Amino acid sequence: MYQPPHMRQASGEASSSGSRAVVARKRTAGSDGDEEDDGSALCTCLRRSGRCTCGQDAAWLQRKRRPVVPYVPPHVKSPRDVPSSPRHPHHVDTQNVEEGAKSVDVAAEKTPEKEGQNSRQLAKEWDSRLDQLGEGGFNPLQMDGQIVISKEVGQIVIEDSDGLVAECMDHPLSAKGVKGLPAIQSGRYQYEVELLRDSSMMVGWSGAMTLPGVLDFQGYTYSSSGCKWHGQEETSYAKPYGKAGDIIGALIDWIEPDTASGTRSINLSFCLNGESLGSAFTVGANLLDAKKGAPVPLQPHICQLPRGDMLKVRLRGSKAQLPLAHPVEGYQPLSAVSDVDFCPFSVAIEAATSERVIMNLTPEDLQSFRLPENHIVELYDFPSDASGDTLTSSVACFLGLKRYLGVLHIRMTEAGSSTAVAACRRPEHAEALIEASRADDFGVADCIDIESKRTKPLPFEARPLSSATATTQQRLLAWRGE
């Protein structure tokens, strides 16, 4: 009867009924030259080959435990930095450690100074530079793959010290990208991408929170296939490109409103080898449709397609030493951005994040008032016998909202009271209500016809949540479940 090895050692005795036992044999030489164990050692192997293999098993285990190539930390640059006593319990050949440290020294001499920087060091170096006017080129903190300035194998690599040449070294299974500086919040500006070899890619603009390899609702690009992309939506646009020597121009035009109550918009267009391809995107805030995304500060965005030739490009116009090849009249290069038009990176992050919060809000968030405080106002000084529906229609009438489901939610603080809480999907609506109350011209805006015919808008005032009454504050905490 078979008995596992651990049971044989635990029992300490052999069975006499014919089962395999743990035995001790004297070492004798057989006819085939094999040797057997002597009586001083116990056999714990399974004897698969008909003889004891305990010695071979122990030697194999010893080889597996011993490190073949000892680990050399990155900071070890010379033999004197190698610790005298190894961490591993087994013996480590110190000569191999010294040779490994010397190889690190040789590699350090051959690579640029910034190659050894990790992402934390880069973030520390660039954090203070991203908010400064005049910083251009590719942003090493916004790129996929290993962040180095060399030709080591990676996915997206910035080659030169000026940060103006980017190359995809390893073909990705998904889209990979790199973003540029600076971010633009107003004015008319242009940059160009020069292809240094045949490339399959996308060129365009995106918000600061858009990932380099992902196009979302804040990304707008022109693909080498000839299509334009907004998020995951692809539509036909212009002629394809992708040959070495092609130069793609990306233009941004911030359009200021004609009136004080108007909203800003962006017009994005592209050029190919100096030929204008016309307008590609028009991004405008629409307060009448609060579910539509508003424009945010944009920055250059270049993306490698998952299929096709790997990109190698040069960024033109972001630094003075590499001017535009085909400047467009009325547009300035990114290197000439003014103080007013330049958007500090921290501000661009804040604006993009705020817009993402708005787009992710649901009707349930408004009904439970689980949204930022700048989206909430307290309404007061309206008739105490007014119903919630009538008050909601009056506020929507003032804001010009034809449909307010999922955009505006109002709840009375108490039955018969003259205070209520309004939750707005967009903070601009809350600001409009507060500013109108401060200006003492509340209700001067014309309501839409259907609301005017159905009921006369109620008079009311609005104030920020920080100035709300104690009763409103307590009610709001209860509605939130806090």
C-alpha cells in the first residue's frame, strides 16, 4: 500500500506486509555504475527510477535557491556601494555584483542625464513649470509608456532634449498618445506636427483631464484615415495623410460672445501641408441644454493608432527655435501665447474636472442634492402658497430651460414656507440666479411662450448656500442622508 513521504517520516518504522517502506541501504556499486545510499541517511524520495535520488534532489533545490545573477539596485553605481553582507541567506558571488555595478556605470555614461529619472522625479521637476508661461513642447507627464529621453524600447519616447520629437518604439495593442503644452483658454493659435516617417496617428486638441491614449468627450482630433474623432464618434472629414514629410496644422479659435449674457465657443480646424481643410468642430456652451458639454481649455494631443505604422513626429510652433512651416494668417504659434490666453495647467485641470462632474450628474443626484455646493442655491421671498411645480416652472422660465428634468430640481423646505432649495446641473445656472438677485433686476428676462401662456412666473430671490437659513441647512443634511 502506497504511503506518502511525510507519513513515512512521521511513522518512523517500516511495514512488513509488502508495502514500500523507508529504508536505509548501504552504498554499493551496481552493474550499471549507479550508487545507492549508505545506511547513515534516510531515503525520502519516491524512487521513480528504481533507486534513491535524494542527493540529486537536494542539489537541484540548492541550485534553484542560489541566485544566478544578483540584484543590483539602480542607485548602486560603483563597487564600493555594494553592501559587504548580502541580504540573501545563500552565498552571493561578490565579483558578479561588482561587474553588475560597473555595467550600470557604463550605461549611465552612455545615456542622457534625464534618462535615469523616474516619474516621481519628473513630476517634482515639472510641477513648478507647468503653470509658467513660455513652457512648450511635449509634456513628459502626459504620455503613455516609459518616460525617458532616449531611444530605449518603450511605447512613446521623447527623443531630443528640447522635447519636440516623439516616437512610438513598440507597437501597442491599443491607442497610445502624448500631449503637448501650453493649454489655451482664449485667442487664436496654431501648432503643426511634422511626420518624420510614415505614421498612423491622430492630431488634435483635448482637455487636461483626457488621457494621452484615450479620446473622450473633451478630445477632438483629425485621423490619418481622413476622419475626425470626437470621443468615440468618427465621421468623415478630409483627405487622408500619413506619409513621411506630411505636416498637419491644428488651429484653435476661441470666439467671444457678442453680448454679456452670451457664452463662449471654440472653432477647431486643420490644415494639411499648408492647405486649409475647413472647420472640423464647433464647441459651444448651451445653457438652454445643460446636458451638452461646455468648452474647456485645450492643449495639443497626438495619438498613435493601434494599427498601422508607428509614429515619429516633430512638434512645430510650440517653441521659438522650431517655427511653423505653414503659418495661417490671423493665428499665432503656441510659442507666442499671451498672458491672457495662456491657461496654467492647474487651472486647466480644474476646469476639465468641473465639466466632467457636470456631465456625470444624474437626475437622482439632483433629487438627493448630492452635488457640489456651487450647484445649489436657496430660493426665498416667493408666495408662501406657491406649489413646488409652479416655482420650478418659474425658475426654468427665467433660465430659459424648455426641459428641466435632470437639469433643475427644486424642493420646498417646509409646507407653507417661503423658502426652497434649488439644485442646478450647471453652476452657471446657480450663478445666474444669484447675480440676478444681487442686481435687483430679477425677472427681466423674457420667458418662453408656453410658460407665459400657462401661468404667470412667480417673483422670487436667490442666495448662495453659504448664506442660507439654518432650517434650510438642516433640511439639506437630512435630504442627503448625512
